[in-house]
Amino acid sequence: MVEDLSSDAELIKHEVKKSGIEFVEQIVETREDYIQAIQNFNPDIILSDYSLPHFDGMQALLIRKEVAPSTPFILVTGTINEETAVEVMKAGADDYLIKEHISRLGEAIKTAIEKREIIRLKNIAEEKVKILLRAVEQNPVSIMITNIKGDIEYVNPKFTQLTGYRLEEVLGKNPRLLKSGKTTAEEYKRLWEAITSGSEWHGEFQNLKKNGEIYFESATISPITDEKGNITNFVAVKEDITEKKEIDKRVKLLAHSLESISDCVSITDNGNIILYVNEAFLQTYGYAERELIGKHISIVRPPDMEVEPTREILQETNKGGWRGELVNRKKDGSLFPILLSTSLIKDENENAIAFIGVAIDITERKKLLDDLVIAKEKAEENDRLKTAFLHNISHEIRTPMNAIVGFSEFLSEPGLPPEKQRHYVDIIIQSSNQLLSTITDIISISTIEAGQEKIHEKEVNLNAVCNLVNEQFLAKAQSQDVNLLCKTTLADNEASIITDEIKLNQILTNLIGNALKFTKQGRVDFGYAVKGDQLEFYVKDTGIGIPPEMHNEIFNCFRQVETTTTRQYSGSGLGLSISKAYIELLGGKIWLTSEPEKGSAFYFTIPFKPAISKSSADMQSALGLKIDQKKARTFLIAEDQDSNFMVLKELLSALNVNIIRALNGIEAIEICKNQPIDLILMDIKMPMMDGYEATKRIKEFLPNIPIIAQTAYTMNEEKERALQAGCDNYLTKPFKKADLLALVNQYGGEDTNLKIAK
Ligand code: ADP
């Protein structure tokens, strides 16, 4: 209260109290007190007298305007003229009162305070609107407001910035001026249906800028309603997503590229946790995506992979990249080699945020490399073997050649006694055979390696083949204190099978030859047994045996256990490779068991194909000979050994002859006395009566009967004695088919009509 008269002040207070307003007051008289009171007392209303001794109401009003503009101000005065009243009201007073009408004061105070409150609220509201407007104006997204017809009423500056259209250019226009034609009519329909029914619509537009450029925006359009719920406007809040779309497109392209790469791509975070793997990775490792994402990369490493290399890879990757070979593990636990390249993925501040690894399965590549290394080693080994073979072969050829050349020279010495002469001839023949067999082996292996070896099957009697081979080696076995035993399990008449006789013979010869070569004393057993549809042959010896590491090796060409130059055993190292090749050609396999110092057992199989019938035509071809047969003849074979008899019988079976057997000399004489015999094949060593004696006696009563002695290979005196006893000729055991047939042909004479031609 600005008042100098306390009576007036009391009057005013009384009047205010009367109107029911509760209050406290401060009364001031001077300008200074007034300003202080406004600031410190902070009144809700100022009641001021017009004229005071040192101050006046007009000044008080002006000060209030400065210091507390929102505080209501009422002028209460004794007298006031109309002019002054107008002036005071113009200067901002809320009301004025003449003290005479003081009863109106309560009402005036209430009105002034209410009016001020309304103004305050209005100011707040205006301030809010201003803020909102600024928010819309300065918004980084573009905002458009339309009326319910869709005519544009407002666009913010961002809209202008984006589209190039200023507010005044679009005011009252329809937003379709932005249409690019790429948004479908149905989409617009859906949009209108949504917003006119009061819902919000979200979607994307492909729109056109003022300059014709296309841009993408994501929009939310919603209706604005008044307090009654009627739609008055629509507001569209739109964001330019052109760049985002472009990035999305690139990210998609990148992801697609990673997926179509055939190498295994993986991305892991700083803690080695898998963030991404591509399709090739899943295929190669056998996992489903969910089994790998979020797992530690060690899931694909072998359980025992050391920490050290992992650390090294990480360090190198941090420096720029790592590339090397590793072993990885698939889901099924199998391990496989990979070639891995790793590198860092950095953010825009050059901080490492992830690792990318590209792995290639190099199983095939490694295998190829290994194969190449093996092939190279094999080629080198072959080279070494061939050199060794050449040394060997030169030894194998030189030894018999030396004997042949040397002893041929000795033969020409004058006055050489006949026994020595015969001995030298024997050595020369033996050496020639040895030479021939070496050369045959070399030719055989060349034919095999050239893939030219063929099989020629025919009907063959197994027992005869075995007996023939047995016969062939008997003398050699006896000479070196080895017991040679042949066991045939099929009866002779059931032992006819279809196979390649020459090859079977060769295989047995090679194996038994080896057995005898590598056995100083003891025994060599051989034979066969039927096992299902296979015939299983065996050749067992009690010789030097073969170390286990050589069991496979010895079947390779030129491989021999002994490799030193001071070799004890002769041989070219070809026998077993030839045998193996022949066995495989025949449809069988070969293997062995052996223990050094104890002996060896070689086994092989061939298919068991029993022969159904025997035809003479078959036999003809079997011998490779053409025989003229007119008349059946009868030959006597005096032979105590079954095997020898079997051999002869088999060899002669091609000729149309009857064969009668005598087990000893006495039986032979008996048979000759009782029936006509055309030819006798006489064994020398026989029980009861030997061949010499029997020949002598038979020649006494049948002087013209041809008798051919069978003598042991090495014993020259045997042959001599046989001729003296009256034999017409002799066959040396083991004899060759051709030799036997030649003699039979010769002593059968013209009248036997047995003509043999190759
Ligand atoms: P060769 O006998 O001509 O050397 P082979 O191919 O027949 O050639 O045999 C190869 C090697 O296998 C022989 O040199 C020998 O070291 C070993 N071998 C073969 N058979 C026997 C065996 N019965 N006992 C011991 N070693 C054998």
C-alpha cells in the first residue's frame, strides 16, 4: 500500500477485510521504500494513492511496470479527474477507485487478481506454443500438416530442405505433387482408409523432389482431432531413408556375395565368439547355423590344438593378417586340413571390432601332394631297383655264361676222358638252362608289364601238374638233404580242372624253386586243397624265413631280402612278381606267413573249375601238338613212384595209347610175357628188381621191344649202365614233354604211325 495518511490506510484495510479477503500488508510512503517492498515483500497486489508528499501514483505505476509487471496495480485516490484516470489506465493500471466509492475495493481487488492470473496462464500457454512451433520448425525430420481434404497447411524447413519446395509453393496444394508413380494406388487407398478412420499409417514412399530426383522416405501419418474427437487435420512425419536404403542394398549385396563364396567364411568378435558363418562353412563343417552362432571358435578346432599357435595367429592378425595351414574339426569329429587367411575388421576409428577368416578345405590338395611325393619316391625307388637289377642280372647271366664258355673250351682239349667230357657237357647244359630261365623270366616280366600276358585255359589234371613239378625237383631236394613232399587231395579222376597249365606250372616251379633255394636242410611241403569255389595251394619250407617288413616287398619286381654284393643266393628277384601277376591273371591271390630262421609258407588261390568231360580234341590242343593217330598201342610203364607214373601217364594221355603199369621189375617181366607191349618206359630204381635187371631179362625173350630208361638227372653212370643193360635210349629226369614225345615217336617207329609235329 502506497499511502501517507494512516487514517486512509486504516480505512482501506477495513474495507478489504470487510470484503472477506485475508491479507497482510506493508505500507510505504517513499520511492525507495516502495521499490524495496516490491522486491522483498513481493506483494500479490499494489494499492496506491495518487498524490503523496514525495512521490505519486503515476511514478509507482511506472516502477511496477519495470520491476513487477505481472503484479496487479489499483489506484485508490481521494480525487481524480477524468483525464488523469485515462492516463493512469493507459499506463497499465488494472483499476482506479475514488475513496468515496471505497466499498467497491474488495470486488476490484478480486477482479484484478483474477485478470492477472488469466494473463499469466495465457503467457505460459503462448510460451508452450512457441516451443512446440520451434520443435516442429527445427525438427530434423520433415513434417507436413494437411486439412481433412488433404490440402497442405504447413510444412517445416526440413521438408523444404529435402524436397526443394518452399512453404508458400505448397500451401493449399495436395501432397500428390510429390508422387513419383512408384507407389501403387492400393497403397494410397490403404493409407486413406487408415487415417480417415482415426488410425495411424506407417509405410514407405518413393517420391519425387522438385528437381526430379527420386528419394525414399519412411512416413508415419496420423489424424489430429479436436477436443470433441473430430478429425481436423493430418500430420505426416517423414524421414529420408534414401541413404539407408542404399546402405541396406550394399549390405545385402555383401551378405549375398559372402553366401555365394565357395570358401568357408567366418566372422568372430574380439572374444573369438562366432558372429557369422557362410553357407560353404556350414556345408563343410556339417553344422547348422544356430549351432555355431554365439559359440567360441574353438568348436571347430581339434580338442588338443595348442594355445600357442592360436596366440600367434591372433598376434599376426592384429598386425595385419595371417595365412597358414591348420587342422580343423567337423561336427562328426573328423579332422581335416585347411588353408586359413585371417584379417581384422576395423571401425571408422581404426579400432579392431572383429576378425574375418577365409578357410579352404585342402584335403584333396594335400592328398594330391602326398600322392606326388609317393610317386616321386616310388620312381626313385624303381630307379634304384633297376640299377640293382642290372647288377644282379649281369651276375645271373655272367655266371652261367662263364661256365658255358669255360667248359666249352675244356671240351676241345685233346684226349679228354669220356666221363669228364660228359661231366662238362652236363655243366654246359645245366648252365644253358639256367641262362634260359633267367632270360625267360625277363621276357615274362616285360610281357606282364606291357599288359600283353594272356591266359590260355584248358583241361588240366592237377595231380599230374603237382607230380610233374615234384619229379622235377626231387633230385635237387635229395642232393641238398631236403625232404620234398607233395600232397594231392583230390582223386586222380576228379582232379581235372580248367586252368592255364603253363602258368600254374610256372607258379609252382617258382615257389618250390625258392623254397629249395632258401632251405639248406629240413623239408619242403607242397600241395593243394579245395576251399569252396577256390583251390588253395601251399608251399611250405623250413628255410631261412623272411622278415615281416619284407612280406609285401618281395612281390615287387627285383626285390630281394638280400641286398649286399656278397649275395649267397642267386636269382633275379623276378620269380615272385611273375607268380603274383600270373595268379592275379588267373583270378586268385597270393600271400605268405613266415618267421625268420623258422621257415616260410606261401599260399595262393585259383578258381576251382572242375572239367566236365575229356575230349581228345582238347588234349590235342592242350599239348600244342598235332598227332596222327591210327591205331591204339600199348605202353608199359615200370615205375614204383606214384607221382612219376602220374606224370608219364598225363604226358602220354594225348596219344591214343593203352597204358599198363608195373610196380617193379618182376611185374614188368610178367606183363611182357602175358600181353603184347609196344614200348616200355623203364624206371631204374625199383624195389624187388631194378630196371637194369628187368631190361636184361625182357630183352632175352623180346629182343626187339623198345625200352627207354628213366634215369636221374645227375648220375651219368646210371645212363651208361642202362644202355649196357639193353635199353634203347634214356630219358633224364625231370624230362620235358617234347623229349619224351620225340623218343616215343622215334621208338614207336613208322608203323606206330605217331607223327608229332609242332
Ligand atoms: P629271386 O628268388 O630270383 O631272388 P623272387 O621274386 O622269387 O626272386 O624272390 C624274391 C626274394 O624273396 C628272394 O630273393 C628272397 O629274398 C625272398 N624269398 C622268396 N621265397 C623265399 C623263401 N621260400 N624263403 C626265404 N626267402 C624267400
